[in-house]
Amino acid sequence: MATIDPWGHNLLKELIIMVEDKEEGLLRRTPIIGEMIIEAEQRGEQRGEERGQKAIAELLGRLFARRIGRRLTAEEERSIVERARVNGPDEVEGALLDLEREALIRWLAEPVRNA
């Protein structure tokens, strides 16, 4: 039986090379396709960041809930995320590790202030 591709070419590998080779990638140099590839990469990076942020927020929510002995309210969850964004993770970490239950509940209820 005759071999269809006696040279051993692999279309998938060839396409990957055309996309990944940043200097000579044929598909990257094609105006419309290149723009689509860049846009898709940016969307992928953004989705990855969003998933990472969501995972961190969920982890912090579980840790805080464990420390205060109940599930957090939506406002308390927003407070943690906002504090981490505005004042950095050190403030959130310090509150989680250093404050006792009642002080932690008060801290969660306080308005977010810039450090």
C-alpha cells in the first residue's frame, strides 16, 4: 500500500510553527490573521488573570470565613478584594493573621481607606 505522505509532514506541527515563530511565523505576518492571533492571545491572558483573581478571592473568602466562624457576606467579600487592590495584599494578610474574630469582623465592615 502506498504511503500518502512519504516525507512525514505533520500539518498540525507545521501550523503551530507558523503561529509560534514570532520572527518568521507566516501566519503572524499575515495582516488579518496576525491581528486575530494577537487578539486571541490577549483575551487568553486576560481570562487567565481573571481566573487567577477569582481563585485568590475564593481562597481568601474561605480563610476569612474560617477565622470568623461563618460564611462571609457579599459586602465582606467585596471589602477583602477592594482592600487587596487598593492597599495591597499585605494589609489583608495582616488582618487575617493578626486580628481576633471580633476585630476582624469590624475590620471587614470598615470603609476601605488608602494606605
